[in-house]
Amino acid sequence: MERLEYERVKASIKTLLGIDLSYYKDEQMRRRLDSWLARSSKASWEDYFAWIHKDEREQQRLRDYLTINVSEFFRDPERWELLRTHVLPRLLQEQRQTHRPRLRIWSAGCSTGQEAYSLAMLCDDIGVRPAPYLLATDLDRGALKKAVARGPYNVEEVRHVSPSFLQRYFEPGGPPYLVRENLAQKVIFREQNLLADPFEGDFDLIVCRNVVIYFTNEAKETLYRKFHQALRPGGFLFLGGTELIPHPQIYGFASFQISFYMKKVV
């Protein structure tokens, strides 16, 4: 796709779907759009948009395609072990010392719910009481629909879930697997555009893994600053394994462990 055509497509998508592709890496997104048009029955983007304006189901299909969803439970298990052994115990100790009523946790860009349910399982398993306020948000309505429905999830998606967790937190009879209803009730799912919508605040932990890798450097900087504002002093940001912040101090963070950044206490 030539640049001029890409600019026209971006403008049409922003008007139609409210998704600003300027925040996403150009080359990667142009390849995805080329692939999408090639799979459609239309010869050009002009023909495609003339059709999609009249077809709400196709609008939703395009929206779902553009909001990239690749997730699994406890992705990168060694990072989740750090969360279990170092980060959550520290947050719980601070909660008791400061008399905060409960932990506030946000799974940002939660996709189809695996990350949010991983957090719910982990908090339940280590005895976080009372149960945390656990918010999970995503731009993709289709992904959120699956998350709210508790799945189903395939074998590959649960490959890092221990047998004991499969027994305790999933309905019997899989695959495919459904999260138990009593666990799902611990998570609040909500639609949200990370780059356009306001954030809640005073979070102890924000988990946003394998999301910012698709964004431009300018969009990443915006997001890091918004995450900083949404965290309480001493709170943690948990990113994906390849999502390193080169100079975290610029955004008010201190590096804690690989993938973990702590908001500095002034």
C-alpha cells in the first residue's frame, strides 16, 4: 500500500470506527491492511468502504482484526513467578501498613481475558484478602465478549496453567476450557481505548503485556505517562518480556525487575 493511500485508509477508519492508526507502527499496520483487503471480495479500498458503511457486522469484523489479540494464561511463567514472590507480597505489606481497603489492579489491553483471569487466580491462590478490585479493559468488543463468557480457551492457551489450577479454576470437561463462574465474578470487564479514553487512578498494579510493542514511540511515551498518573506512588507497571523502557526515570519510574517498573515515591 502506498503512503498516500494509507493516509486515506487511516482517515476512513478513524471516522468509521474511532480507531486512530497513527498510533500504530506504519509498516506493520500497512501489511495487515493489505492482507485484509486481499481476503475481502473487494477490488479496492474505495469499494470496500462503500460496502462497509452499510454493513455493521463487517465494521465489527474489521475492528476486531485491527485490535491485535494474541494471549494465553500466565504467558512468560518466570515473570509471573516474580509477581507472585516479589511484587504482590510487597504490595500486600504496604496495603496493611497504609490501611488501604484492598488492592487495585488493572489489566490494560486484556484481550480475551487470559491475563485478567491469571491475575484473579494468582491473587486467590496466595490469599489476597479482601479480593482485589480487578479491572480489565480492551478496545476489542469481540475479545471482551469472549472474556465475559469465560472462554472457551484451547489447549495452547492454558499450557502454562498448572494441573491444580486447571482443577480449581476451570470447569471440568475441557478442552476446550471455561473459567469457573466464581472466578469470573472477581473481574470487571470494560471497553476502553488506551490512547484516547481517560484512566481510573490509584492503582497498585497495572499489567499491560505485549500491547505497546505495536505502538509508535510517540504513542508509547504517551501511554507510559498516563500509566504513571494512574498508579499510586510505589505502585508497579508490569510489561511484556520484550517491552523494555530504555530510560524509565524520564517517566517517573524506577526499574525493579525484568518487565517490572515501580512508580517513584516522592
